[in-house]
Amino acid sequence: MARRDDTLHLGAFLYPGGHHVAAWRHPDAKADAGIDPGHYRRLAQVAEAAKFDLIFLADGVSIRGDDIDALSRTATRYVGQFEPLTLLSHLSAVTERIGLVATASTTYNEPFHVARKFASLDHLSGGRAGWNLVTSADEREAWNFGRDAHLAHARRYDRAEEFVDVVTGLWDTYEDDAFVRDKDEGLFFDPAKLHVLGHRGEHFSVRGPLNVPRPPQGHPVVVQAGSSEAGKALAARTAEVIFTAQGTLEDAVAFYADVKGRLAGHGRAPDDLKIMPGAMPFLGRTRAEAQDKYDAVQALVHPVVGRSLLERMLGIDLAGYPEDGPVPDVPETNGGKSRQALLVALARRETLSIRDLYLRIAGARGHWTLVGTASDVADALQERFEAYGADGFNIMPPILPTGLDDVATLLIPELQRRGLFRTEYAGRTLREHLRVRRPPHRIRARTTGREAAE
């Protein structure tokens, strides 16, 4: 296969003390990282110096889990950490180029709020904002928003389809040059360039207009995290980045071809959507050093925490099943279907026990774990990239800050040496980093098209 003529895109997926479920217990991690703004400032600046495309922050609007014993032993269930948009607004002031992506659920937000907040972040950052659109997989989120039960999976995605249309419509409230701010004429904005959305649909009734000017990027970049059939359909129509988890090279190549193949049906080109799976590298200057880093943090996994993590991700209660016995069949649930399927397939493929499986996912939660030297990890990333299994990767440091330091000092220089990653930013906005086009104003574009035809 001929070598690709583009280069990798990399996200720095930041989770307080690191992504590993036992990260906070590690001597290199800050136990109070989730509420330490200085910690995040340092991480953002390290990632920007390494020329990452973006910083990525996940979010959930509940504490994940009901087992208080397990919850009290973990820092990876959205316990004790900042709300991400507030944090990214802070980080926008101490960075200049790196993209800033935060998660917001379409199930437990309203479109006007999301449109306004991300438009504001795009202005604050000079065109570096991105919205990671999720539909929420955790049943407990419903209990914080006046509901007794989570919306059904299909219903959540129906709502999301309409939600993103309303948000992007609100971002197009004003044309790019609507705000003339002419003091002599006394005209703040041109009323002919204001467009009221007036949306009425199955899930939302939103008149508009938005009270924030059109974002510098036109629309903040839309990221979608979900690999179910409904998730792939939503991403193909609306997203510019998809964050996914694929267990094998063959699965990654098949997923890539599937999602890219859907774009033409929506009038989109393959490069309009970047596929960036999660990858957790344990890096060492030797393979033995990398393995030691992996083993050290794995040894910190408390059995109660490991089992609880697996129960949450499978959506089932494992009480009564022996830890050294096989993973039971998983019935249809209302949670994250793609991740459930991935974990069950892994357990069956490698004959993993319950204990084996929770230890396997304790780090990357089903994403790709790599252990080795910078050359080893670069080989693996390059293979998947050049086989068209990914356009880049969302890097998930197991321990922070040291895991990101390892990526910046060991892996990035190796990727640059191979010509696979930038040495300098070519642009200033997230769209420019990702090489995805700036969307035209939908009403202005239609008007211009009619005028040209006439």
C-alpha cells in the first residue's frame, strides 16, 4: 500500500491524574489534580509545545457508580474535578494555538446553552473550540435532571440528530460581517445580516436568535464519541472528528472504511471527517522500562475498583460470578452498546476471566494500550495510520503529568523524525490544524448561490 501523503493528528486527552483507574495512587500523580488549575495549565502548555492538534476533556453529569466503597477508592468517575468548559475557558488564556475540545451531552443540555457556550469559547480562544457531542451512556445522569430513567438508546440519538441541527443553526444566527459597530452611523450590527432560526421539531422549539456573534471558525469543530450504528450514522452526517475504540487493526480498518464510506451520502468528502481512536502509551527508553511502568500501575488496581469498573462498562451486575471465571453473556442494555460489544469480543477472543478483563481495561477502558519504546509505539501508530485505520489518535496518558511528558519528549520527536507529525503549527485555528474546511454561512451561501445563478 502506498504511503499516505498526509500526517497524523494528535489529541491530548487529559484526565486529572491520568487515565489509568489507579493513576491517582501512583507516586508520580497528583492526587488533587482534578481541582488544581496549575496542573492543567502545565499540561496544556506541554501539549502545545509538542504541537498537539487539541486538548480533549471528557465529562459526565453524574458520579459513575452506586458502590460507595468502589467510588471512594477511585478518581476516574467524574469525582472531584472541574466542569470542562469552565476549565477550557481558563486554559484559553494561557495557550495560543492548541485546540480546546470539551464534552457536552445532547441528552442533558439544551441546544441554546451549548451553542452559546461553545461560540463564546471559540471567541475567547481565537477559533480553537471544539464540541465533543455525546448522548450519555450512564443511567445515573437521568436522576440529576428530573427523570427516573435514561432515554432509550435510539431515542437519545434521535434527540441528538435534531440537537446538532439546532446548535449549528444558532451558530449561523449572524453572518460573519454582521457586526459593523459603526460609531459614526450609530449602527452596531446590520439587521439584514441577522437570521432568526425559528426551529420547531419533535424534541425542540427554539426561536433564537443567538446572542453571540458567529464563531471565528464559523462553527466550532464538532467531535462525536460513539461507535454504535446510530453513532456512526450521526458522525457521518454531522461530525468532523470521531473518537472511537477499536481492538484490532482489522477492526480499525473496517470501521474507518465504514464511516468514511457513509460521507458521500451526505455530500461530504472523506477528509471532512477525521477518525481518531484512543491510544494509551506506556513509554520507556527500553522495553523493560516501559513494562515496569505498566506493571507498577497495574499493581495498584484495587479489586473492588476493577470489578466495579467492568460492571459499569458492561452494564451488568457481576455479583455471584467468580472473578477467575469467564465473563458472562451480556444482555441487551440501555448503555453504551459499542463498548459493551468490544469488551465481550475481547474476552471471548482471548479467553479472559472477569479479573483478566478488568485488569486489561483498568488503563484505557477498552482503548488501545501500547507498551514499549518510542520506536515500538510509533511503529504501531504508523501501521494503523498507513493501513487507513485512523487519521490520528487521541493520546490517553496513563499517569499525569509524567505520561504526557514521556509522549512529548520521546514519542513526538520519533513521529516527527519519520515525517508523520508536524514540527510547527501551520495555522491558528483548530480547523486549520485538523485540515477541515470552515463551513459557509448556510443562509448567506444559499443567497450567494442564487445571485450567481441569476
